[in-house]
Amino acid sequence: MTRNAYYLTTAIAYPNGEPHIGHAYEMIATDAIARWRRLEGRDVFFLTGTDEHGLKMVQTAEREGLSTKALADRNSARFRELAKTLNISNDDFIRTTEERHFKSAQEIWRRMERAGDIYQSTYTGWYSVRDEAYFDESELTETPSGKKLAPSGAEVSWVEEPSYFFRLSAFADRLLKLYDEQPDFIAPKERRNEVISFVKGGLDDISISRTTFDWGIPVPDAPGHVMYVWIDALTNYITGVGFPDDTGAQFEKFWPADLHVIGKDIIRFHTVYWPAFLMSAGLAVQKRVFAHGFLTSEGKKMSKSVGNVVDPFVTVEEFGADPVRFYCLREISWGQDGDWGREKFINRNNSELANNFGNLAQRSLSMISKNFGGQMPPRQSGSGEDNKIIAETIAAISRMENAMVTEQLHEATAELIAALSAANLYFAEQAPWGQKSDMARMGAILATTADVIRRAAIAAQPFVPEAASRFLDMLAVPKDQRLLQHALDPDLVVPAATVLPAPEPVFRKFETAKAG
Ligand code: MSP
């Protein structure tokens, strides 16, 4: 039996700068999954937050002339604000500088140490501050001027210092067994293959403490050592559900996590290191990791020097959260790289949200308001065309449900739009405005269209939550009838004679060319 509790997380971002559209994308996608699971009636816990330790934070703060804590406080607040701005439904926001997290990271360390998987030695090798990762000489490339670069293009520096190590090499077989027994542990598939061949290539032990700076969580009983930022960061996922103190309630209920949503650049940390740490500490391993792609801006890699970084606050200010959310979920194939493009965004908004969804609702509800005194007219149960469009809508929503089993957000949103296109066709063919001589027929067409909109709006809540709830309010749908089951139930309709509030436009159209 599947449990009803469902726990999912985003990666926690480094607050070394302002959030950009890539961070927004991850929050939006994870939020859509969280809301979908709630729509299914599951008891969801959704965690996001910021990853505040590590050398990158220290160096950025030095450059900005701030204390590291001040930098973390300032930018972490921006990520928290971003979640609000995007209408993200996270249940908690964790900061790795919080006391609860220090306790949790130190406890997992102690457990790994007790298991005999931690030993002391000296690290000599390359480190990339931007990636906060160690690299083997063989993974590096060299620029014509002799600089060594990590695969991400970030410069590496030589590190030589006493360090604790984690015996990752001992976990290869257990990890391969995990991937084998849980084929959906890593998604999408291409990523799974990548990870498997990486582990099959053999694992080295990893350095897990630093002694040359002190911005981090102290290693228990080891003065001078702070934890490697990734041990600390990954542990946030258990801190967030009450580890180590609340093991009886929150932790029991929600751990292991059902899903970690992350970007493709940090898959190794989540599918190799993290399960190995958990196994070592005697804790259950998360159930699944989904690695999404990267967003570019107008076809180019986002970079401060190019000046093409898309600011999600400015974008939402201009267009509203729902259209931005919708674009990210509909335009970008889940798991693939994608692009943020202003014109593509506006076209999608105008044709799919404003026309397909918004106009259909506005036209049908206005006709109910004008011709039926704002009361839902009765349907005609014998009408084949009416029954057919409702059956088609229900079928599309169950295809959405299927797509969402494996979090296929772009397919789910495509199904939603296809269902609304079919409803527009029905509306045009039935032409209720031409039925003045048969008001019962006109009413039935309008009631049928309204019912399609009700079902579509229920299913649209995870993607465009604000707009969807406005549609449902305009249809006087009670708050306790907004779950997936209510969209799929063929016998449930808005009862005839229900008084509807005056309809108002929900989506706006935008001009593609920038004004001025
Ligand atoms: N702090 C680590 C994650 C620790 S999780 C225990 C980190 N932070 S990050 O700020 O660099 O990235 C946060 C998330 O945003 C990651 O999942 C990353 O892949 C994602 N993205 C960063 N840039 C992105 C794009 N341009 N596009 C889409 N997602 C991107 O890594």
C-alpha cells in the first residue's frame, strides 16, 4: 500500500547572489508537483531553503565587504521572497545556518563515524569553489594560459590540508544494487545511465572536512575542522522533517523523502553521496531524484557579464506569477534544457491562457450572466455532443493524472490545453449565441461549457493556482469540491440554479514588442 504522506524538496540554493529564473524554475516545477499531490488528496510536506556555508559564501562576502552572515541573511531573504512572489506552497524554508540544522548535521556525522566510515588523513588535490567540489586531475582541462578548469568551466585551486574522509569507495556495490532494485530512483533515464557508469568506474573516498576557514558546521570533537559544505547541505533534507529530535512524529511520517527535485549539475551529490551517507548512518534512502535541465535566456547561457540574467521578480512584476509559472511548465520539457524567451512567453500566454482558457470562460459566463440572470442553467442529459465534450475533458484529466505519476509536467499542461482547445471547438460549433429561439438549448450549451471549465480549472490549480481559484470562485465551486476526484467524477456538476458571481477577466494579453 502506498502511504498517504508525501515529502518533496527542491535543492537549497547558495545565497551568494540574487535568485535568477533558473532558481525560479526549480521552485515552480517542484511546487506544481507538490500541489498536484495535494490535489490527489495526499498529505504533502514541501521543503525549500538556502545552503549558506562553504567557501563560495566566504569569498563573495569578502568581495562585497560584508560579513558572511550578513550576506547569507540578505540573500536568503530574497529566496524566501521569491517563493512568495511565485506563489510557492512550501511548508517550511530551511536555512543551513539554523541551530536545528547544526544538531542534525553533527548527528549524521556521528552516526557515520560510529559506523566506521569516517577516517582522518590529508587532502591534496584540486577544488572548485564555484562548484564547491573536489576534482581529480583527469577531470580537468587547461586553458592556453595554463589555468586549470573543472568540467563546469570554473577555475580550480590546489588544496593541501588535513581532512576527514568518508569511505565512499566501500559503497559502490550497495549503490549499484539500489539503482538496480529501484529503477525509478534516478530520473530522467539518461541521467540514471550516467550515474550507473560513473559508479561502475569505481568510487574514491571523499574529503569531508576543511581546516582553512571556519564558516561551516564544526565537526564533532575535532577542533579546527568544519564540515565539507555538501555533507551539511544534503543533510537539510532530514533536518527539515525533524531529524534528530522529532524522530517519532514528523520524521517517521515523512522520511524517506518521496522526491528530491534538483538540477542536472548536482546529480552526483544526490544519487551517489547522499544515499551512501544515509546508508552509512543507518537511515532509509530517499525514494527518487529528478534532475531537471538548465534554462538559458533568449538562447544564451545566462551570465552577469553578458547581462542576460532573467530576474524573476521583475518578470513577475510585469506579467504576474501564473503566466510565468505556466510558461516554465508548458514550454520546457521536464528533464530537458529549456529557454526563457520573452516573445515565446508572450505568445504562449496570449494564445493558451488568455484566448484558450480565459476567453472561453469569459464568453460563456458572461452569456450566463446576461441571459440567465447569473444563475447556472440546467444541462440536457440526452445531448450527445454535450456528453461527449465532458467525457473528453475527463479523459484528458485522467491522462494528466497519468503523466503526473512520473512528474511529466509539460505533458500534463499540454493535455490541459488540448482539453480547452476541444472545448473551444465545441463552443464554436454549438454557437449558443444563435440559440435565442431555444433558450433551453442555449442554457445547456453554456452549462456544459461551464462544467468543462470547472473540471479544467480544478486540474489547473497546481500550475496556475491563482487563476484557477478565480475561475472556481466564479463558478461558485465550494472549497471542498476542488480535488482531482471532483474533476473526474462524471456525475458531479455545478447544480442548476446556482447563483454565480459576476464574471471578470482572469488572464491578460501582452504585446510582443516592448513599449517605448
Ligand atoms: N547549494 C547547492 C545545492 C545543495 S542541495 C542539497 C546548489 N546551489 S545553486 O544555487 O547553485 O543551485 C540551486 C539549484 O538551482 C540547483 O538545483 C541548480 O541545478 C539549479 N540551477 C542553477 N542554475 C540553473 C539554471 N540556469 N537553470 C535551471 N536550474 C538551475 O547547487
